[in-house]
Amino acid sequence: MSDIYPSRRAAQPELLPRHDPVVHADWHPGAPLSREQVEQFDRQGYLVLEQVFTAAEVAALQSETGRLLGNPSALDRDTIITEPGGSEIRSIFEIHAQSAMMARLAADDRLAGVARFLLGDHVYLHQSRLNYKPGFEGKEFYWHSDFETWHAEDGMPRMRALSMSVLLAENTPNNGPLMLIPGSHRVFVTCVGETPDDNYKRSLKKQEVGVPDEISLADLAHDKGIVAPIGQPGTVILFDCNMMHGSNGNITPFPRANAFLVYNAVSNRLQAPFAAATPRPDFIAARDATPLAPVSGALTEQAA
């Protein structure tokens, strides 16, 4: 397949146009989002949905998060990523395969149904993880487009995927919330530098390959601005796969915890990597594109 989003090949970065739609379905009465929400997602590349889950559901998710973080020996060791230079847990990958509650969350119609509508296709879970930014110790996530990595290292062919961050602790302006450059999803920023073998072993702690150059970032930020959505537990932030995003470190005593779910269109299943010798492991980038069957009802009733 020809590569319409080449990256990590040239000596200089480029800003390339997006060749794919952002929203792959026409709005209609009964859609899981309002017309205004769909238009905002198309235009700005992100949405903030408040109070998606009830207090009881949030409490159950927080309890499960505590269980996962509190007993890492019960998890697949490969899926646990610690902070650079420390032992604090930074991320736990493939949480849907290690927790019935998280599997139920990923399949929930309030999430998977929205993803299926926006992507105009059946969807599967490309990646799931628990992102934890501990108080005082949580390090930054540098600016990047997820699609650049998923394309280069996983073989995701087109921009037909999206991410959902389910807030499990309050995200404030001070504890390292997600930052976005609205509208940046319509420009593909190519990166410079070849992909090293087993790059994921380093990049999941601190990404150094597949990061945009400062000039391109500055141009995007000056043109489009930067936003940092915040919210209470139970809020969901969804954003396009090509959205330029990152987050600052957390030097407050207040930890940040989010369940992070990536939905990919079944028609956009992974191929061979476009800029890496071998694909990343399945716990980071699933190659089983079995469609999710969205499930309705309360999380607390069906995830025992």
C-alpha cells in the first residue's frame, strides 16, 4: 500500500494535509451526539462529555483502579510502564484483558457507541491503558500525534481512530491535565529520525522518536492556541487520532488517573508498520480486529 502519511523518512519535517474525514457518518436524530457536538468534533478535533457515568459507576471504577495499582504482581509484567528513573507506575496497558470492569467500560455503549458513530464503522479496541500521574512524581507526556506513532510503528493505514480518556480522578489546571491544540488534527506533522528496534521499550517512558519539531509545534500553537480540558471523575474527553496533545508534569500532591481507550474502525485494521522494522507487541497495538458489541446498562450491574 502506498503511504500517504510518510514520516521518519526525510531530513526535514513537513506539514502535510489530512486526506481522511474526521467524522465518517452523517448526523441524524437519534445519534449519540448532538449536531453541535459532531460539528465541534469535526472542527476542533475533541469533545468533553461531562457526567457520562454515575457516582456509583465512578466509585466502582476508582476501586478497580486502586486494585490494579495496588497489586502489580497480579498483572502481566510487560504491560506495566514505570516513570522514567523511578518505580512509580506510569501506565498499565491492556487493562481490558486484565480487568472485567475495564473490559465492560471499553464496551459500554456510551463510549463504543459514540466511537462507532463518529468512525462510521464497527470498531475494535486498538489499545487500552490506565494512565496514572502520581502526586509530586508524575512526569510529563511530550507533544505528539498518536496517529504518527500508530502509523509508523503499528501499521494503522488511515486516520479513522479516536481516543477516549475517562477521568477517574479530578483533572485540575494544576495536576498535569491533557493539553490539546484544537484544529491540529487536520494537519499531519511528519517527524525526523529512523525508528530504533524495540523503540516502544523507551518511548513508553519518554518519547524521543516520533515527536514533532519545535518550529512546527510553535506554528500550530500560535495559529490555533492550546486548551487544557479539566473535569470531575466520570467526565470523558474524546479526541481524534491525529490531535496534537501532551501534558505537563504533576508537582501537586493530587494524583491524576485516567482510563485511556483507543477505538479503531474495523476497516482500518493494522497492516505492516510504515516506518519500523517490526510491529509493536499486541498489548500496545491489537491486531485482532474483532468488532466490539456495545453494551448498555450500568457498569456496576454487569462487570462482576
